[in-house]
Amino acid sequence: MLSVMCNAVLRFGMTSPYFPQNRTVVTRKAKQTDSSTAAVSLLSGLKKRRNVDAVSSVAVKVEEEDSTVSFSTLDGSRDLFQPATILPKREADDPPLSSHGRRRRQVKVEYDEGAPPVKAEHWEPPDWKKQLGFIREMRSSHDAPVDHMGAEKCYDTEAPANVRRFQVLVSLMLSSQTKDQVTAAAMQRLRAHGCTVEKILSTDDNTLGKLIYPVGFWRNKVKFLKLTAAMLVKDFGGDIPDSVEGLVRLPGVGPKMAHLAMDIAWDQVSGIGVDTHVHRISNRLRWLRKPTKNPEETRKALEEWLPRDLWSEINWLLVGFGQQVCLPTNPLCSMCLNQHSCPSAHQSSPLKQPKAQSLPSPGPASLLKAKKETVVKDETISGEPDHVNPTTQRRVLKSKMKR
């Protein structure tokens, strides 16, 4: 019975499609050989797997060191379905991270090289070149006081260079609120006395005041000269500074003097020297965008549009023009070549008018007195004799007043 069942199972397995038809009979020896081969292949596969895992782990480790993966959401929970944000590795000199652990990205601004650059609007007054040409023509004779007594004419041409520069600075300091004639006379007395840094320091205030008198504010200028000389010896080696910043540090030296000293003493054009003449004429010709209140504002406004090659000439031109034609009060507009283009032509500077005094209102007594004076004047003109009886004369006056 058992054998019948075994044969049936064997036949079913041989004819069933679920079992392979070519079966290999494995003996015990062959089974051992196949097992050793499988073991060897398994070991080699494990070794390869270990190598791959090792390389993968190294790559993952390097990647983890070079970047930081953030899965945090807005509520702080982990969300594996959102894409990871990889932040670059921070260096020692990188800016600090924000409160969320992310470095703020800097916005890089790029400019289109093909687009034309934006140019600032260049303003200049109308007809200024024509007006400047007329001023040059009117100044061609070089006969103004500044041409013979200005700062360029007050220093000793045979003195050493540092002494010449100091004398230029002194003449500029004395010229403030002073006419060129007075400044030139004071400089002549100073040069005869000895106009050097050492000589100014050794001269007492009383003697120095007599030498520069009657320049404007001569007492203050005595103090400024002594303090300036002491500062030059202490800080600048006995010579005047070669920069505007250094010159304006000196007592009594302003921007106008500093720019003129740079031009005359150092032969360097650092700015326009604007005094009262340049300030007044520039406003009269409307060479400024808007009216200015002081010479320093005028200097800045002129330097915005006036070509730099004219900065040195403009002071000399306008100062002499202001001394001869464009006077502070009652300018000679009828003699000026710019009278047809100057906006301020034939408009003299207003003079100070006295305050109007309050007159008493005419009352009855004053009116009666005025009528009597009129009657007497009429009687005299009519030819009546002066020897008339006063009583009769009064009656005549009364009768006429009743009329």
C-alpha cells in the first residue's frame, strides 16, 4: 500500500508543470561541494557589500560634515515629505546665522553694462560766457587798485620762499574789511620793520598795532598775527601750511584767505576766493541757482558749474570790476557792457532811509494860524502899506476871515 502511494506521488511530480523536469540527483559528496562553493560566493558578496557600505558611509559622513539638512517646519515638527534645505558650510569669517539657524543671503546687485549711466543735470547761467567776455574787456587796462596793491603785489620778491609765503598770508589777513590802499601801506611798513615769523613774535603788541593801523579791526589782527606766528613755529616748521585744512586752523584765516593763499603762495588752485565783491557781483548777474547770503555759500554755488580753469582768474576779474564799475552803492550801469544782459542793471542798491516821524494832526488853532499867515501874505502882495494902524489891520483880517 505504501509503495503504491509513493509511486503515485512520484508520477505526479514528474508530470506536474510546477516542478522542473530536469532534476539533478545530489549525492552527499556533491552536496558538500556545492555548499562550499556557495559559502565562498557568499563571503565574497559580503566583502563587496561591506566595501560598498564603507564607501557609502564615508560619503554620507562627508556630506553630513559639509552640509546641514533641515526638516523642520514652521511648527517645529519633522516633516519628511518636504524637500530638505541644505545650508553651506560656515567659515570662520562668515556673518552670524539668524535666529532660525539659516544664514541671511546677501542680495547681489548687478548693473546692466549696456545701459547708459545717469548723468546729473548740469546747470549754468544763461549768457555767462558773453558776460565774462565783457568783464575781461572792461578789465583789460589793469588799472584797478587790486592790480597794484593786491596780495600778489605786497610781498618781497627777493625774500626767501618761506618768507614770501608768510608775507602773502599776512597781507591777506590784513585785507579783511580793509581797502587795498590801506593794506598795501600797512604791508610796506611791516616789511620795513621786518615781516618774518621771528620778527612778528619778537615785536610787542603796541608797536605792531602802530605798524598796521588803520586797517580794519587792527587790535584783533594784532592778536591773530602773534598767535599765527607762534603756531607756524610750533606746528609747521616756520612755514605756512600747504593745504586748506591747515590754513583754516590758523587764527584769523577763513576759507577765502586759505584758497587765495594756496593760489598765490603755493601755486595750487584749491577753490574760488570769494570776497564781498565776488559775492555781490555773482548775485547781481544771477550766476547762482538761488541767491546766497554769505561769501562761503557763493563759493560753493560757483564751484558747482564754473569750469575749474577759471577759478583762479574769476577773483581777480570780479574784484577789480567791483572796485571800478559794479560798485556796492550806485553802480555805474550806464558804463557797463553788460547793462543789457544783467538782471540787476540800473537798480542801485537801496540806501537806508530815515524813519518817518509822526507829525501832529492839524487842530483848530493851527488851522487859524495858517489862515492868518495866508491873509497877511496876500495883503503884502496886494501892495497895501506897512504903516497901517494895527487896529485897522486886525479889522481887515477879521472881515476877510468871515468871508
